[in-house]
Amino acid sequence: MVGTAIVLVILIVVVTIATKSLIKDKKNGKSISCGGDCKNCHGCH
């Protein structure tokens, strides 16, 4: 029971850190889908 709680807390911490990192990157103009290299972008018109 205690082991499950510890694993759950660790999982919540990891997910929270990852989410904050993704939000920070998005605010700074970075994202997984956009490398900022528009001339080589195949997702644009």
C-alpha cells in the first residue's frame, strides 16, 4: 500500500514537471511540431 502511494506521488511529480516544461517551451515559441525553420516546413502552404 505504501509502495503504491510512493509510486503514485513520483508519477504525479514527473507528469507535473513535464507539463510545466511543455507550457514553458510553448510560451517561448518552441514546440514539437515547429522547429522554427519555415523554409523547410512541409506543414505550411
